[in-house]
Amino acid sequence: MSDENILEVTGLRSYFFLPEGRLKAVDGMDFSIPRNRTVGFIGESGCGKSVAAKSVLRIVPSPGKVVAGEIKLRSTNGEAGGEAGGEAGDGWIDLAKMDPRGREIRAIRGRRISMVFQEPMSSLSPVHTIGDQITEGILLHVTDDRNEARERAIEMISHVGISNPKQRFDEYPHQLSGGMRQRAMIAMALSCSPDLLIADEPTTSLDVTVQAQIMELMLRMQDEFGMAIMYISHDLAVISEVSTVVNVVYLGRIVEQDDAVEFFKRPLHPYSQGLLKSVLVLGTRTTGRLDAIEGVVPTPLEPPRQCGFFSRCPHAMQGKCDVAVPALVEVEPGHRVRCFLHSDAEETPDE
């Protein structure tokens, strides 16, 4: 394990147990998040990005649960060992071993790891003021003094660029604009100075100007607090701007990992190439329709033993891609790809 990483995930599998069978939303993911860096996750809807993020926080909704893998968080004083799932002296705690409703994981949520969700209106309580929702975490993790918690919350509201913070403290979510609600969500997430911020499509419902402001705010907060960011987005332009490493997710697996600059220069997986070809590049002239990846993401309900992209891949090889799952292999330093075009290595079955 690297001393530079704050989070290291290995072999993560999160399944939903349905009457029809097991829906393998996350089916063997390996990734790490370095300190003070932003790691991007891209892919179509339904590929497992959000479930992977919720798995880290152990908030996968029922009937889903983490069934295998390690979610190693670098420990602080007093965290390693015991019921927390760490091994004394190893410097890490395994969140996957914790009770999702237990005291140990609740002490980590909001304090060590925070999350900004896609839609603030559905994530914020409509019957509690913005101030109450921000101070709740501060009172739980930082101080028992309500006056001190109020001052810290007002300071954080101001910090994220919301005007008249004392007035906004006593207002409800419906009284704020979309951009202000998202800023309030960020203020809540950062109120306890977390080590890792998970941002799940934090600017999807906002206009372009507000998106730019939110992104600038998050990067400024990262520099200020020294936190790591796990950034999930469909917007490849945003990922290219903010990420140091890119993870391409498809059907519950990471199919490509690379340095962000190098990835956008030369993606190797056919799915990655398809994603980049489907984006309009400013400054170029397009006479016809944009290239699109044919078909849709299959439902990962008891998926067959084959490459997940087989049915949509223009380079699919009969008798190879349809009978085995390619392993995620390092083909160049720091560049890993899951594709038989680049390696014959097969992934070992999980059963």
C-alpha cells in the first residue's frame, strides 16, 4: 500500500439480491485515491459509479450490500484495530468489515469521508433549515457547544460563497436557488474538514456558469483543506480539467485506468475510445452526426462469463471475448486496460 494514498479499494463487489437473481452493480473494482488529488470516474448511467461510491461509505441501499473486497482507509490515532476492522499498527482500517449501521462507520461518515450527492433538493431535508443540517455533523464530530457549531456553520456558508450567511443559516432548501443549494451541500460536506470528498455528479442540474463556479470552489477547498476527491461525472471536459487519474467504469468493472493527461491523448479500450468520439470538441467542424456507441449498457443481472462490452464492441472477437472476462492489466507504466486486444490475461472467476 502506498503512503500517498488515503483510500485503497481492492476486489470490491456490491450486489443487489433481487427475486430475479443477483444484480452485480460493482463486480470487482480496484482503485486508490491519493492525498490532495482528484480521481475521476466516468462511464454511462448504470455502470456502477455511484454504487461504488456508496459502497465506500457503506450506504448501499437495500437489497444491496458489499459482498467482497477491501475498502482500506488510512487510519488516524485510535482508529486502527478492534471492531473497526483494522489491524493494529498497519495504519489502515477496512471499512468493508464494519457494520454499515455501527458506531465505527458512523464516526467516519461526515468526519473522515463526506459526500456531495447529485441532486441537493432530494438530499437535503425540506423540513430543516440549512443551518440545522450543517450543524448536525459539527455537533456530532467536532464540538458539543451549539454556539460554536453555529459560528462554524455560518463561517462555512460564507466560505462557499453564499451571501448573507447569517440569513441563509435560518432558511430552508426551497428558499435557495439550485446553485446555492449545491453550495450548501458542499458546506455541509466540508464542515468537518474531511480527508476524502466523494462528489457524485455535483453539477449535473446546474447551468454552465454555476457549474464552473462550483468546480472552482471545490478545487479551492481542496487546496485549503488538503483533501482527496473522488469525482464522478458524465462530463468528460470536467474530468479532464480536474482529475489527475481517470477510471473508466463499465458494467460494474473498471475497464481502463490512466493518468488523466495521457488518457485523453490516447485511450486504449474500445469503450473509452467510443466515449471520447461521442463528444463534440470546440474549435472543430462537424459536418455529420457525432459518433455514438451503439446499444445500451446491459443489466448486470447474473451476467454471462464474457467481456461486458462484447455486445457493443466494434472489435469483438468471437470465441474469445464472449467466453471469458479480460483481466485489468498494466500495459504501460500507470496505464491499465481490461481488453483482449491488449492482453490475453483472463480474470479469475469469483465463484
